[in-house]
Amino acid sequence: MMEEERKEETKETTKEDICACCHHKNTPRDVKEQKQLQNRISRIIGQLNGIQNMIDDNRYCGDILIQIGAVESALQSLGYIILQDHLQTCVVEEVKKGNEAIMTEAVELIKKLK
């Protein structure tokens, strides 16, 4: 088998592939908004650490599952905040520039978030 075929078959991820999807916002988040997002992330990390401690302490499965549900809910909430910001800034800016493909991207992001 040729090297190119093998790479295509295994779908190897290169550094270029990873960086190709990394973008920066044209309109930066303000300091207050960034702080609020960081606080939410810190709380989620704290919840995850709590779950880890519960597992290490051999806590009741039901209690752990309740905490997992709380983390999932917190992540979902964070995702909706980021999505709202994306739609109000990035998507609006791109539509104004005439980039209608951004709408397809927005729909795909919404599908991934649910």
C-alpha cells in the first residue's frame, strides 16, 4: 500500500490540521465577559475535581451521577453563552461582509452543541 493511501486510510491528524481550525474573534470579548466565562470554567473544574474525589472516596454511584449531571448542565449553559456571543458577533460580522457560508457553519455548531 502506498504511503499516501495509508495516511488517507488512517486519517492522521497533523499539526497543520489542528491549527487550520483555530481562529480568533475579530471583536474581542470585553474583560468583564472574559472574567465571567473564566469563573464558570473554574466552577466546572471544581465540580469535576469533586467528582474525582467522590470516586476516590468510593461514594455512592447515585451521588456521583447527580454531580455528573450538574457538570453536564453547567457545560451546556457555558456553550449556550458562547453560542449566543458567536451569533451576535462573529456571525453578524461575516454576514455583513457577504459571507453567507457562515450560516452553514453556525448551524453545524448548533448541532454539535446539543
